[in-house]
Amino acid sequence: MKTILKTDLTVADIKEGFVYNEYEGKGLFGWGGKLTIQPEYQRNYIYADGKRDVAVIESLLKGYPLGLLYFVKTGKDTYEILDGQQRVTSFGRFITNKFTIKDDNGMEQYFDGLAKNLQDKILDSQLTIYICEGEESEIKEWFKTINIVGVPLNNQELLNSIYSGPFVTKAREEFSNSHNAYIQKWSAYIKGDVNRQEYLATALNWVGRGNVEKYMSAHRFDNNIDELKKYFNSVIDWVSSVFIDVKPEMRGLEWGRLYETYHKNSYNPAEVSKKLNDLYSDYYVTDLKGVCEYILGGCKDTKLLNIRIFDDDIKRKVYNKQTQEAKDKNVSNCPLCALGNDNNKDRIWQLKEMDADHVTAWSKGGSTDIDNCQMLCQTHNRAKGNR
């Protein structure tokens, strides 16, 4: 990796020809068109929060250095930002009147509304830049290294840099664009931040069956994302057709895995809706995130619901009652042991050796109250399961 230190550029130089497109992933440019501010491997702009972008401008007004910037030389007189995109985009957006800062009187001011001396102070701020030249692998390895500090790259942002190319560019335009009209619909089922590539990560995880890196490597130079879009939409359409109700707990579920497991089964949306709402209103269900998979699986695996268990007071009362009755009959206080012919048929178990069990399973209508509770030895309780 070859590097050259450059200190003669100012904010004014970089802002020449600055273009900021509100639609993420479209590319940002400056320095008279010579500089690509957002290469395809870079993350989306995430400083537009009224805090970090404002802090960049306040630093310039106070004469603080912005820190090192790294540019990669891509041609005879063309460059792209390796590190510093967020800072450069912030002062470029401010100079083009995309956001305001507060002046000494607490008044909101765009760049054009600032006093001339303050405008000049920003524009004349000198930048410290390393110009880098090297092979693609070297550039991207350095990109990962220098992004360990600050706001660290998440895994998908790193993968975008490693596998940059036409596929990533088109995938980001579709799944990392907060202006996409479908984002609101997708957000019912996907958890995360569009700008931090988390919707894209989800789409790739689904189509890659959990192996995002392998899928991106295989499709890096594809000129379309048809398979990615088709699979993603198939999952979304399946979920929204089976579950006509939208619940907060649906957001972030493993819909790709559930689609692969259950999409060949047939479901009646009206019946699914009734089961869903019944379970949501059921006092005994303590894990609402497991409701959808429980329904898809035929309402068999109650572990997904984490059914409310019997409290200690009920356990003690039932244990004492069973134990007294067992002693009177000279049989085991575990009803199932008492039916056997082994050495445990008349054994009196201690409370700590027994578990509370639903006489009638919860999934078959049994409630979690004292009248539906029995104490079983741990061996029989674990063998009984949900039968």
C-alpha cells in the first residue's frame, strides 16, 4: 500500500461539485467531480441525526481538526473516499443548506444565513488527507482496519465492502433505501435499520439459507438481483397471506427459516387469525414470539409458548395432598409410579424430587390451576411430555 500525505485541500475545494442525493446508495461526489464520496462498498450516510452532523460543523467553527481522511486513487485524476465519508458528507450537506445549526443566540441557521466570516472559516478549513494506492484486496483490508474505531461497521457493511460490485450496488438500491415505498410493509416483519444495511442482511440471509457470505461471493458480479428480490418477496407474501393480523412480536422472527419449513403446508387464514388472537389473549402464554411458529407447526410444541407454570404454593398444596393419600393407600405419591410393579411403586418422593404437571395438557384445554395440577417424579414428568 502506497500513501501520500496531502494537506493543501480545504473544505471549499471538496465542496466544488458536491452532489448529495437523498436516495441512499446513489453515490455522492465532490472536488470538482474528481472525488466519489460514497463508493459502493461504503455504508450509507448515518450522521443525519441533528447531532453528529451538527458536531462536524461546530468542530470546524471552533478550529478543531476533523481528523485524518483517506482517499483512494482510482485513476489518473480520480479518487474515492476510503475513510471520512460521514464527515465529508456532513460539511457538504451543510454548505448546500441541507440542515441547520444554532448560532450564539440559539437561532437556527443554514450555511447561507451565517455571517460571512463564519462561512469563510468553514470553507477555509484545511483537511489532512492520505492518498492511498494499492490492490483491491489491500484497500479493503485497510478499510476494515481503520473502521474498527468510531461508529464500527456492522457485519453486513463489512461484507458490502468485501464483495463490492454490481450486485451489491443494485441490492443496496433496493434494500438499503429508506425511501423505498415497501419499507413500511417490510418493517412489520424485519427488525433493524435500513441505513445500517439490516434489511439487506435479512434478505440475503433468507435467500442464502443463512450463509450470506457464500451467496454474496457467488453473485458478486451479477448485473441483476432478480433471485434475491423474488425469494424475498415470496417470503413476505407468504407471511402476510398466512397471518392476516400483524403483531409487534412478528418483527424480527426467523421468517426465512419458517418459510423453508412450512410454506408447503396449507393454512386457513381465518382459522390462523382466531388461533393467533386466542393465544395472544391467553393468560398462560408467556412468550408471544413463539406463537406464530407454534401455529405453523400445528399447535403441538408448547415449549415455543413458555406456558406459565404452577407457582410454589400450588405445588406444596398438591404435594401434601398426594403424599397423605399415598401413605394412606401404601403406594407411591407419584401416581404413575404407583401404577407400576418396580421398586418405586410404594416410594414416597420428596418435594424437590418431583415436578408439577398438567393433568390435562395445556394444549388440550387444561388450565394452570390447582385443580389441573398433579405432582410426578421427575423421571415420569419428563417422559410424559405433552401427551
